[in-house]
Amino acid sequence: MRRLLFLIYALLFVDEVVLLAIIPLTPIFGDELGLSRIETGVLLSASSITTVAMSIPIGLLSDRVGARRLTLASGAILAVSTLGQGLAGDFGSLLASRIGFGLASTTIWTAGLAWLSDSAPAGRRSSALGAVMVVAGIGGVVGPGFAGVVAEHAGTAVPFLVAAIAAAAVTLGLASSGAGGVADHEPRHMLATFRAARAQSLIVAAFVAMFLGGTADSVVNLLAPLQLDANDLSTGSIGLVFSASAAIFIVTSAWVARVGERAVTLGVLGLSALALALSFAPALGGSESEPVIASVLARSPFLAVLYTVGLPLGAEAARRAGLGRGAVIGLINVGWGSATAVGPVAAGGLADSAGERAVYAVLIGACVAVGVWMVASARSASRVPSEVEPS
């Protein structure tokens, strides 16, 4: 079983590397293919849009035909679409390959995580699911640097070729690793699944946590580099700030995953949301480099907790309610995907009309509202047993 879990993590790692590999290569693609800024933006948003559109259908399909089958299919699509990105000779073929990658990525993060959840030992499910954020964080650090350095010395096709070979090798390994675990659940249609999920407060909380995390992450990733650049900070210095932020995220996520079941509570999510609000106070107070950098770094541990706790909390709530993990994880992924797709656009519009401080103020208000609701809900839930009269 350890081999199976390791290979699922490996597939997630390759996926994250490919997701971010295109970022440092967009100027090269722009020059070679004559892309406009709009076309470049479409390339960068294609995978997030695919996540929003396909997460729930893939989750439902995973519960019906099996998470293993879809994960293996997604590995094959990942390999082909990654190769296609490297070999693309025009915008249309590059966009088609990027959409194919988005489909593969969405399936890996839905069916793959459902397979992981069902296959992990009973006492280690939360840790196993929480660890995916550590893997994603490492992939996020490796991806841009790997692609940029390799492309600079060997051409833009090579990093994608290497990643495609890695995806194919991992998929073959998964195919020979056995069926893993399959948890029982009652088959439901989409509307019935939504109604059942909405009735589970922990699933709703997991969705909100991922939406809040995705919003906070994407908004800061948009505003902070622009603010630091306006303060004449060099591109290399800005990169180092975000690399340090990623390192803090990885360390915190690894610690939370190691704590396991004890950290996977609604109260922990609520306190993290409140702490996330405090982390944006420096950026709200001033747009100089120091307060902006302070907020970029201070947000990282609390974002890590939201992501690392939210996913296993929702999956475990689905298990207890007898719901398919694929559908619930797909629903949670929609929360993250919609936030990362809409958040930067909304933040950019508000910043243009009212300034960056207004964006940070709204973000702080959202974090406080979510945090208060979660903490209050956790306290109410903890009081229920003591309020029940003994029979």
C-alpha cells in the first residue's frame, strides 16, 4: 500500500510541476508564437477554468466507475497533453494541450485523491490527504525553476518532454500497483449529492476553507508583485520573497499533516482564518515594501493550514455520511478553482477603482467573517453532547 500512495503523490508532483512550468516560459511562447497578452492570459487560466467546469462531473463519474480507472486515464492524458505543450507550433495546439492538461489535472486532484483517501490506512487518512499539500508545495517550488533553467539551455520542448516521460512512468507504476482501497457509498445523482453534501456542515466548511484560501492566495499573488515592483524591488528579489513564502507553506503543511487527525477540526480552520486576517494587517497599513513582504510571508502558514486541514475534513465528513469521496472532493476543488479564476480579476478591478488597501480590507473582512462562523460552529458542536439529557 505504501508503494501505491507514493506513486499517487508522484503523479500529483508531476502535475504541479507541469502546471507551473509554463509560467516562466510564457515570454518565450509569446515571442515564438506571436501571442497577444489576451492569448497568454487564456493559456494561464485554461487549467483553472477546466477545474471549475469538470471537477464535479469527474467526481461523480469517479464514484460510479471507480477512482482507480479515472486516475490511470488521467495519468495517460497528463503524459500526452504535456508532450503536446512541448511540441505545439501554434496557439491553437498549445491551448488544446493546455486544456487537455487541465482535464488530467482536475481528474488527478479529484479521482486521484479519492483513491488515496480510500486506500490509506484508517488511522492515517487525514495525514495522507494532508500530505498532498506538501507534495504540491514542493512541485510548486521545483516547477518554474526546472522549466526555466532547462528551457534556457535545451529549448522549450525539453522540460515538457521530461515531464511527459515522468508522467508515463508513474502511470505505468500505478497500473501495476494493485487496486488499493474502495470504500462503500450509496450511488447518488448530482442534485441528491449536492443536497446531502449541503446538509453536512463539515463539507460546507471544507468548501469555504478552500474558497477562502484560493481567494487570499491568488489576490496576494496578483497585488504583492505589482506593489513590490512599484517600490523598485528587483525581479529576483520578488522571486526570493515568494520562494520564502512557499518554503514556509511547505514546512507548515508538513507539520500539520504529521499531526494528523488531531489537527483536522473545524475549530482549527476557524482560528486559521482569523489569523490569516491578521496577516494582511501590515499590507493594509502601508504599501511600502516592508509591510507588503511581511504580509506575503505571514499569510503562508495559515494558508497551509486551511488547505491541509480543509481537504481531509471534507473527505472524512463524506465518508461518515456515506457519500462518494470523488463527488465531495470535486465539489471542494470547485471552491478552490472558482476562487483562483475569479479572485485576481475581481481584485484587479477593485484595486484600479479604489486602491490596493480596499482589496486588503475586503479580504480581511472575509477572513474574519469565515473565522468567526467556523469557531462559533465548532463551539456549538462541542456543546451538543452536554446538552442532551441522559435517558
